[in-house]
Amino acid sequence: MKKYKIRENDKVMVLAGKDRGKIGKIKKLVRKKDRVIVDQVNMVKRHTRANPYTGESGGIQEKEAPIHISNVAVVCDGCTKPTRVGYRFTEDGQKRRYCKKCNELID
């Protein structure tokens, strides 16, 4: 299993693509394809057919599409800038993530 420094519910900024500069929370990590789904970013339209058995209505629906993990950066709460993430051990022995710009703990 691949190890990422980004986790679900992290606040991230999109660095590349049509939604460059937008900030949102990560809804889901797609580990097999190295992608993330960010809330209200990279919206696409899907044409769906109505299904009377499940009660779904047809029409055009908008949903989030995955973005490659290299195109997002974690936004630090302390300095409010996109930053790289490092690891540091605290006094009680826990491994914690921190902002490389302002040295503040992210978790």
C-alpha cells in the first residue's frame, strides 16, 4: 500500500488544471490510481438514465472528478499557504505531520 502525506479531510489547494487556486477538503483518496476527490473542485456533468427500480431520476448531474495527487498541496491552518508536509516526533513519542513553512503541527 502506498504511503501519502495527504489524508482525508485535509484542506488542500489545487496547483494545476482548470481549477487552479481553489481550496477544498479531501472527500476520498483513490490509492490505486494516485488520485484524490476534492469537495466542489473539478466538477463534471454526467448524463444519467432514470432507474425506476432504485428510484433515481434521470438528467444531467454534477459531481466531483478525481485529481492526481501531485496537483494538490496541503494548506496549513497557521500560515494559510499551500505547503509541503514533514514528519516529526513529539515528546510523548507520537509521529506527527508539520508544515515545512511555519513549523506548526498540522494534525
